[in-house]
Amino acid sequence: MKKIRTVLGDIAPKDLGTTMIHEHVTADLSEAMKGTWGLFPQVSSEMLSLETRNFKFLQSGAWSISPDAMDPSGDDYVDFIVRELEEYKELGGKAMCECSVYGLMGRPYEDLVEISKKSDIHLVCGVGMYWDVVRPVKFKNMGEVELKALFESDLDNGFGDSGVRPGFLKATFSGLTEDGLPLPGELDVFRACACISAERGMPLMFHINMPPWGGDKIAELAKRAVSMGVDPGNLLFCHVFSLVNHPAGEQETILDVIKNHGQRFSIEPHKKLLDLGVSISFDNFGNMATAVSELGTGSLVNDYTTVSAIYELLKLGYGGQIMLGHDFVCKICAKAYGGYGYTRVPTFVRDTLGQLGYADAYERMVVQNPAEFLAF
Ligand SMILES: [Zn+2]
């Protein structure tokens, strides 16, 4: 009998309920974004403080250089997140995946237990490694074999003394080498995770940074995992919203957006992935990454365009392989700071797809698909 492993123990897949497949409750991105602020000398610290007058600026991409917006420390943090989860629960939310792995985890694993108990939300957390640049020092020299042993120990014994055991694996890809290949350290994490997934039949998520990753390169990665014995049904590619306007992984400037009268639109890379039998998640609804980032050169796809992509894919019959989420990754995503919190999917996305005649397909994407994907 398959089970889903939450931070409080195993549950039956039928008991999972409405699930956001890619969220964070304890992420700390400050290490990953360290140094980025220096690229924007025109931005003063006053512009980055977590105050009402700065919310719009922070939501438009500047959150990533704001130490305040990314800071999950503080004694009141757990209660802050529990309050954010309240509204999700009122909207029918029952569960979510906490995708903060090593290098991204901003709080002790014990906090996941407390957050889950206090909020009455099932949390399923992952094991794996975030970007190579933020790999914690104690894991720096680990190759594929050592990483596999580390992840297996966490799966069997839990993280430290917390009693928390992960329910899925996660590998992350940031940039590419000059030869267009994945970074060697990230490839080691990928192989370790793929081996375990193949051996244990466990769910495996891939985080891809797009650009520079385009549709064809991602499809190659899927094929590579499958060739290692991973069941395509156990594979999920996160953050594919970016492929809608960056299908080939090419960077686009704000001027490109203006010259092109808005955003490009493509679902071809998504179809290629889905035809391999893997799942994908549109998981940035309502968060700051859906606004055009005027500070940098990138443009990001908005909620309306993302729903258009889902609508087109549903019409083509791919509803069994799509999952949803918000990727709540810093405080500026919170309702308390002017964001949508964890509510954009169970309001805007649910209502829009419902009006388009896809209410059942929505339910499938947030209930049945996550339960099937997470069960092992
Ligand atoms: Zn994330």
C-alpha cells in the first residue's frame, strides 16, 4: 500500500486533499542572492526595507536584493507563517510541499513539525541540494556517492534529531557551463537523486533556472533520468511558467518586451516534456516573480498568461500531468506584506478555470495529481 510521507508521519494518499505542489514555509534565499545588491548601486537600503511604501518595488523583483524581505529569522516567524496558512485553509487548502532543501532551508526542521501542527496543514518536505553556490560547507566536497548516502540516511532516519523524514527528492539546476552543460556539482546531486528515485520508486522534483535552460535542454534531462531507471511518473519539473515566454532559454530584456508588444507565448516545450510522461508544475502564481523585473534584464510571465498556457494544455488532454503552486519564497509574498500569500491558486486560478469549463480539471491538478505523484 502506497503512502505519502508528511513531516508528522505517513498518511494515505486519499487523505492528502488540496495540495500546492511547490511552496516554502522556511526558505532563506539571502545566501543565494548574496552579492546581487552590488549590481544595483542606485538602490539604497531605504528602498529595500519592509515597509508599505516599498512593497510595490519589492514585489517587482527588488525582493531578491532586500535582506529584510528574505529574512525568516526571529521568534515570531513560525506564528507569522501559521497566520499566512490560515487563509489557505479557509479556502479548502489541506497540504503543501515545502521545497526548501539544503542550502535554502532557513529554519530548523523542528519548525516544520510546529508549523504543521499549529496550522493543521500537511507538510511534505524534500531532501536534496539547492544551487551549487549555496551548498553548505559541510557538504561541499561530497560527490555522487557521498550525496546518495547522505540523502538515504535522511530518508531512513530523518534530519538530525527532528524526527522529520522527507517525502520526496529534489535536484536543482542553476546556470550552465561555457559548454552548455549542467554544473558538475549539480549533476552529482541529480545522479544521486535519480539513483534513489529509481531504487525506491520515490518522487523526484527538478528545479530549473530559465533562462539559461530552454525546453530542449530540459527534455534531455528528463530522458537522462529515465535512462537511469527513473519512472517518468515520478518526475516533476518545477517552474515551467518561465518556458512560456522563454521557450529556448534566451534572456529577454524589458526593451524586448516593449518592442514585442508584450510577452511571447509558447507551450511547445511543455508538450515535449509531457509527451515523455513526466509532470510539470506552474507554481509561481501571485508571487513577485510574476511581475516584470524592471531592475534586471529579465521579464517574467504573469498570472493571466500562465493560466492561458494551462488552458491550452488542458484542451490537449494533459490535465493528468500538471500541478500548481505559488512558490511563496520570501516575506513579500505574504498577505501581511501586500502579496497573495498561499491564496492565488484557490481563488483566481480555480475561478478562472471554472468559468472556462475546467472545474474538474482544476480539482484533478490540486488533489488527484499531487496525491499520485507524492505516493510511494
Ligand atoms: Zn521554490
